[in-house]
Amino acid sequence: MIAGVQLNWGLVAVGGLGLGLMIALPLTLDLFALLQVTLYAIFGILALSLAFIWGYGGILCFDHSAFFGLGAYAYAVAVINIGESTIPFLLAMALPAALAAALGYFMFYARISDIYVGVITLTLTLIFYNCINATAGSAYHIGSAMLGGFNGMPNIPSINIPFLPEETLEPLGMFLLCGGLLLVVYFGLHALLVTRFGRVLVAIRENEQRVEFLGYDARLHKLVAFSIGGALAGLAGCLYVAWGNYVSPPVFSVVQSAQLIIWLMVGGAGTLLGPVIGAVAISWLTVKIGTQQTVNANVVLGAVLLIFVLLVPRGVAPTVTERLVPWLLSLRRSGGAPREIAKGVGEIAEGGKA
């Protein structure tokens, strides 16, 4: 009962903070900063999509950028041909979900080992990237939408109010839409994880064979989770294209998939809040590094990943909630001295290395 109360209060705090930021940020930020925060919210949805299937389902896939890119290109092609964003918005989630379901069926029902799942998903990303990159020229088009190859597809219409193509969302509307969807995805995944399906999924991550001995179909649970993750990645891709009005082959790149893994390693793959924090923090750091020419951004990101793997392997969120907060509360009750504080910090650091 106590744990449930704490969890509920934590969700209330996250919801209140999210709604507060959605109200306060448009009043305090300029247009450029608001656009950047909108992008961070999109990346938060993308991070949650991988956190669900990796952190809770134990499925480490390297093709999440394939689902992200497929959703982006599906929206771009459909909205150019249709001229209105309602159906393209749904299509951007349906196609990645279908691809994930088809791929997952052959992987999970064939009982392919985890290492080969990683290899297959990485190969899919490379296939998508190279195929889309080779579509330059007038011969490569779907309807009236030119794929553009390595030049990408510019001038893609933004999201509009459903079935009202003239009422496209302005930057404020996009911010509210992306922020609202981030909260919906976050709380939706939380609600799903407390159901029987979610508990079985977590049990599969811990011991798949034991779950099957108990009579559950582990393959079906993994397939459904994989499809949900693909759909959410496609949603993020759709929002990304609508935000920037442009899409190009790098959305399929291995670099994009690697960034996703860094977000989860930094924030904590076994949580939902941690990946959002990791996505926002690393994206913000990348933007800041990009404003100077002294240090290469990839070198810094590699160093950040190395530091977290060695010193904080579980990520920021689990370390704070499971070690730092309980230690601070116990210290407050006991009125700890500076020497005890130093000792506690050392214990937390040693626990992060374990």
C-alpha cells in the first residue's frame, strides 16, 4: 500500500510538472527556444518507445531509427499526396507498427537469440538508409511526392486540425501537441505496465523460460510490445517531420539508433522517466556543443556514454530514486554530520559501479 501511494504521488508530481511546463514555457521562452523544447518533447517520445521494448521487454533492437524514419517518410509522402494530415498522421504509426509486427514474428517465433536479434535489426536500419539514400532523381517518386534521395524532401506540410487542411498548427500549437502527446505516451505506458500484460512482459525480461513454464506465450507478448514500440517511434518520426517540414535519409542512420541507446543509458533503461531526461539532456548538450568549433560533438557524446557505463551503469533516474533519495531521507532523520555525508556519497558511488 505504501509503495502504491508513493508511485501515485510520483505520477501526480510528473503530471503536474508537465502541465506546468506546458503553461509556463510559452510565456517565458522566445520562438527559437520554444522550437527547441518542442524537438526535445519529440525525442522524449522516441526515447520512451525504445525504453518500453528494451527496458521492460528486454528486446535490444538497433533498428529503432528504421521505425522512426519510416514514420517520418510515411507522413511526408502521404501528406504531400493527400494534402491533409489526419490520415498521414495515423499512417505514420500504422506502417512502423506493421513492419515491427512482421519482423518480430519471424524473429520471436523462430526463437532467434538476442545477439542475432540485434544483428538483424541493425541490418534493417542499414538497408533502409542505403535504399532511401539512392532515390535521387525524378524517377523516384510516390504519387506526387519526390523522395529526393540524399537531398531529402523539403516543404512538407505541417500537421493541421483534423480534416481542416488550411488550419495548420503554428509553433505554439506544435509545442502543445508534442508536449501533450509526450504526457499521454508516458502515462499510457505506465498504465499498460501495471496490467497483466505489462507484468508478464517484465517477467519475460527477467526469465523468459520460466514465464513459458507458467503457461504464458512469451513470443506473443514480445511481438505486441515490439509493435507498440514501432508505432510510438513512427509517431515521433511524424512529429519530427511536421516540426521541421523536412526529412532526409539520416533519420534511418545508425548514428540515430546509437543516440537512442545513449539516451537510455544516461537516463536509465529500466524506467520511463529516465529516458525522457536522458533524451532532453543529451539533445540539449548536443545543441550547445554544436555552437562551437573546438570540440567534436561525437567525441563528447562518446565520453558521456563511457562515463555513465563505468560510473552510473543504471542511469540517472534509478540511481537518484533508489540510492540518493533514500540516503538523503535517512540522513535528514538522523541529522548526519559532514563525515557521514562524505561516507554516504562514497557508498552511492560504489553502488553505481556495482
